[in-house]
Amino acid sequence: MCEADQRAVEPARAQAVGMIEERRGPFTTEADRQAWRPDPDRPAPYLPTDVLTFGLDRAL
């Protein structure tokens, strides 16, 4: 992973680890998990348009 990618991923990683450590969001107890809903203002995740072809033009 290049340095720019690492910088882009680090905030999301830190957020996920924080949610796990604090048992919030989708990492809550079973009873709380059933009531959990994602933040409606958060943009939907998406894959890059070249996800299925990225790197195929490189020699192995």
C-alpha cells in the first residue's frame, strides 16, 4: 500500500477500532445490535470503477 493510500485508510481504521473498543455501532452487544442503524448522512460505500480490471495490464 502506498503512503497516500495509507493516509486515506488510517482515519477509517481508527474509527473502526474505536467502535470495536467502545462496543458501539455494529459492534454492540446482541440486544443493542438489533436496534443499531447506520448514520443516514454517511455516504454509501462504493468500489472504484476499475476494481475488476486494476492491475491486469501488468506483467506477473
